[in-house]
Amino acid sequence: MQFKDISTRLENLPGPNEDAASAARARDANLTKPAGSLGRLEEIAAWLAAWQGRHPPALDDVRILVFAGNHGVTARGVSAFPSEVTAQMVANFAAGGAAINQLARAFGATLDVLALDLDRPTRDFTSEAAMDEAECAAAFGAGYDAVKPGSDALIVGEMGIGNTTAAAALSCALFGGAPADWTGPGTGVAADGVAWKAQVVGEAMALHGAALA
């Protein structure tokens, strides 16, 4: 997959089916209950019908995809744990010992964990681009290929030591604000660790600022 393929797919995404949503809302209005008494559940049912393109909606096949990756920025000391913990967590997922395993089991969802080249982390984005165009497209393609047709709902997640630093940098770049606005304790670093983490995110913003303009 190349970036032009990604752009084409994103530009041609299907929209919600308003007929299905209207049908869900009309049925809700005929139920023997006070209007709005089910709270957000009523909104969610109509939203699900719209995006599944059918009424009534269904949740018979729910799938969870967790993507694991390692981040080069961990070399800057932004996490309470070393990057080796990522592979240990993936092993825990495989053994059924993580919280997401229990949630998937409780709700009858299928769980797949995809480790993305853990022995080759991204580069430290405070000194260079974390990935080049081909690597980024390949990562996007891995996610695209992991989604199988026929699911009623897809839940996606990610894990990897250093992930909240990468998330903070991306959020700051996309939505603005100061690095400290987006930076938190992550795996449990103390206040001075959070301040250092925000400084690292700020370095990334300064380095890549021209590309974001």
C-alpha cells in the first residue's frame, strides 16, 4: 500500500445510512417507555444502525484488534519501563492474562493482538522522522489488512512502551496547544517525569514544526 492508495480510500469512505437511523429512532418512539429514559443507549442504537446500514442493528460479531509497536523516543527516558516490556505484554495477551482478554471474554468478542516489528522500533522523533513514507504506509496497510469483512463492530487499541509520548506529540501537532496540555504520567512517571516528557514532546514540535505548517 502506498500513500496514494490510502488517500483514495479515505476520500471514498461510505457515510451513515440515515434511513436506518430514522427507522431505529421511529421504533424507539413506539416502545413502552418514557422518551429518553434509556439515555445514551437510544442514541447509540440509532448511531449503530446508521453505520451498519441496517435496522435493527446487531452485535453478534464483535472484534477487537490491539496493535503493538515500539517507539524510538523511549531512548529519551520518557517511560517508567524499558521498551522490552512491550514484548512481555504481547506475551501476556497471548497467554490470556491481560485486562483486555477478560473484557473480550466477558462480552464474547474476538481478540487479535498484532505485534508490528517489535525488534525494529521507530526512530526517535525528537531528532528525525519516526518513520519514512514507505514505513508509515506499510504500518497503515497492516492495520487495513487486519480488518476482516463481516464484523458488526470493530474495537481498535494499541500498546507499546512510549506510546503516550507519541500520542501526545501527534495530538499536539494535530490539534494545537502546548505540549504540557497533552502530556500525562503514562505508565506512572512522577511529576518531574511528566515535565521531562512534555519537554521531549516540545522538542519534537520544534523539529517538525515546518512540516506541520
